[in-house]
Amino acid sequence: MRELLERVAAGSDPRPGTAAEVAAAMMTTSLAAPLNSTGVGLHLRMWRKASFPPLGDSTRDYYEDAVGPLIDDAETTTRRKLAVAARRLGIISCSGHHDPDCQFTALGH
């Protein structure tokens, strides 16, 4: 969620997959077949970017050094494939002052 909020705040496209989504996809993939060096490196990079608890080792540096450019390509491709087309920020007409008829009042704003 943090990554999506950061994208919206920066005016970036919220549709590409997030680091957490990529990490989850890599975990699911690893259950079907062993990951190669690029896959392991991508999983470790996304784990870190998603701010998940540290894994307690320094293998990420090894993968970044060994296959970093391949991980870059895999990250771009995977984020694109995990894109959520409907994840777009609509027009916000809220002024921040909520009257009883405001659609955002029920959300606890």
C-alpha cells in the first residue's frame, strides 16, 4: 500500500505491480519450480523494496553483483505483467471539508 501511495503522491502510474505483488508472485513461482539466479535475485530485491522483515543474510548483494542487469529486466517485465488496469486514480472533487452527503464521510475521513 505504501508503494501505491508514494506513486500517487509523485504523480506516477499506479497500475504496474508493486514490490509486494512481485515478491508474492516469485514465492508462488518458486513453489512450482526452482528459481534461477535471476528469479532469486528478483525475489530478494522485491522483498527488500516491500519493506518485509529482513531475511538475515547478505545473499542479495551476491545476486545483485552477479546478475543485476538481468534482475532489472525481470523487474520491469514482472511489474508490467502484474499490472492492474483498473488501478487508476479517479478525479478527486473533495475539498477536505465533509458535509453529511459527502461520499468520503462514511470512510472515516
